[in-house]
Amino acid sequence: MRHINFALTLLTAAVLTACGGSETGNQDLKTKFSSQVSFGDSLADVGTYNVGTVKTLGGGKFTINGDNTAKNPALNGKNWTEYMAAQFGLPAPCPAQTGLDGDASKGFSVPVVNNNACLGYAQGGARVTNPVGPGNKLTGSAIGQLTVPIASQVANHLARNGGKFKGDEVVLMIGGGNDALAMMGELSAYATAEGNKFFAGNLTAQLAAGATNPATAAQAIGGAILAESQRTGSTQETIVGAAVQAAATQPGNQMVGQQAVYGPMVAKALAAAKIEGAKAGAAYVTAQGPKMIAAMGVAGDEMAALAKTQVVGKGANYVVVNNLPDLGHAPASKKEGVPQALVIAMVDKFNAQLKAGVAGEAKILYVDLWAISNDQITNPAPYGLSETGKAACGDNALGHTSLACNGSNTIAGDVSRYMFADDVHPTPFENSLIAKYVAEQMIVKGWL
């Protein structure tokens, strides 16, 4: 059976000949894989969370979801593992597990179902070995992503299949990004908490200053702020409202209840809190940055060991291990307050350890997604990319995540050839470029 190999158009006739054809245009696959098994994170997730409210919202994968080909042929909702399966002439991949473990009142509590016929184990939020990744309920997320780590994904597959791989399947692996995002989340949470603490203190002092007894007033205002901030569903606006109400009831302080009086105080407190939060974040980076980089190195080592001992070591002969793409220059890392240099160093450390860890193993193909994504960001035109600096998805019911992004909530204009769906995840078009690059590397390796 003949299959069209979309990566072949990128290669020379000499490479095509090496693929098993004696003439240019012979597009038979050199290796016939029996199945495709994928382990990883949101970049390879084919629908773990396509249930409950997420499904109702038209989401389910971390890209521009849904078939929007009527708008543009590139908007087909696919990620790179789906393109790869088509390339191999295999059925479309399906999620090995589905469900959500979040807030039931919001439709985010959906029983976990193990789909034994499906081999797409990758899950959004999954880390290499740590079970608590971004979006997991233990991080405070209402969505309650399952975030089964990659190590457990592999173990689950082995448990289903007699403790071994067959040897004629192709295994796709990608991960490490959520290890970085989890640590960056901790940094952000610390800086935000310190900024909020300063905001509360600064606003309290200003609101209490005009009272007959400022000390007593400050005590009452501080208590109101604390009580409201601990209430489920509280916002900055409701906290400010509680503080102003408490302040205005203090003797001699009624005027502070007028917006013209308290408004400038709030603005001043916010500006000062932003500065203090940034200082706290910078101090955190100085103290914890080296440890964060080292932790990414450990994650890279773990990923390499997993591929070698638990995948190749258990019988797999064709294992594609992708490194981390250039997260340091993704839109998320260019936002104000994000320590971009630290993100770059963390990604570099993970990739270096991963590469060293799998070096010399003939059954592993190490694919340098960092190099190709970095070139795409800095030199987009040859790849057909129209935008690499901003996200295609607008805000949606889940915030700004592409998990709920679809053709109805992208930003205005033609986004079909944007690189990024949200601030981190690729669009279907970028996913097609990833798949082409992986296939090209498989050809060079002699596997296609």
C-alpha cells in the first residue's frame, strides 16, 4: 500500500533514494509500523479532557480546536501526533484515558475512563515524574486536569501489554515543559502573594489615615480585607469594596467612602504593590533560579532514563524522543515580569541532559524541536508562518488557554498560519510543521 509522505518534499533526491526508492517520487514507507504509541504532555494530548464542560465549550485539545477547514484548510484541529499517524497509514490516535477531577458545580468532575484500545497516553499538564502538574486540582485549578506523569503513562502501557512493547510500533515521546511551567507558576504565585500583601497594607494605611483613631480603623480595615480575601469567589474589586466599607464606618472617616477619595488611594496602592511584587519575584529568581535550572536537568535525565530503560529496555525498537521547543521565546516568556533568561536556561538544561542521556542508543531518534522552533520564530517566512509573536486564540470561558479555543473565539483576522494558539501551544498549522520535521528526521535515520 502506498502512502503520501508529506516530509519528502523537503528533502533531496539523494535522501529519497536512501529511503528505499531508487527513483525520485517513490513514496513507499520503508518501515511499516503496526501502531503508534504516544507519551507526553499537552503538545501530544489527543483529547484527554474532551469531556464535560470542556467538550461543551468546543475544546478538548491544546490548539485551535474543531474542524474549521471551511474557514481555512489549515484549521483542521489536529496536533502533530495525528499528522504522524496519517503519515504512517495508521488510524487516528485516541486518548488512552479521559476524565476530569475538578469542580463538579462547573462541569469539571467527569469519571475517569481508561480506553484500552487507545494508545494516546499524553495528557495536558503532565510532568516527567511528578504527578501534580499545571491544571491539577492540587494546584487550585477548578478544571482538575489528571496530569498523569509520563513515567506513569509508560507504566500503564506496559501493564496493559504484558510488561513489554511489541517492537514493531513507533513510540513518540515529548515532555518537560510542564516541569518548567510548574516551577514558573510557583515563582509567579510567590511574587503575586507578596504584591497582594503589600497592597493590603498600603491601602489599609491610606484608608485609615483620616479616621479619628487611625490604629483602630486600620485594625478594622485589615480584618475586613482578610475576611473577604478568604471568601470563595472574592476578587480584587470585592476586597477593595470591603476595605472601603469598613473604613467609611470608622469615626471621622465617612468621606473615604466616596470614589473620588478612595479611588486614587487604590491606584497608588496598586502601583506600589506592582513594584514590590516585581522585587519579590526578582529576589525569588536570584535565590531559587539555580535550583530551578538544576531541577530541569534532573527532569531531562529522568526523561532519558525512561526512554532507555522503560521503553527501549522493554522491547521498543523505534522511539522518537523530542526535546523541548523554544519556550524561552514563546509569547508566554515575553510577558512583563517573566524572567525570560531563566526560562531559556531551564529549557537549555533539560535539553542538554536529555540529549546526553539518550546519546548512543540506536533505537532512539532524538529530534531537536528547539532548533526548528527557534528558527521559525526568528525566520518565519520560509515556513509559511504569518505570526510568531502573539497568540491566535482570544479569551474564552476557561481564560486564555487553548484547551477551550476554537474557531469562534480566535482573534480577528486570518490566524490560520499563526505559530501559537495560546501563549505556549501550537496551532494546527504549526503542528503540521512539527510533524513534517519529525518525519524528515525519521527519513534521515532510515526509519521511513
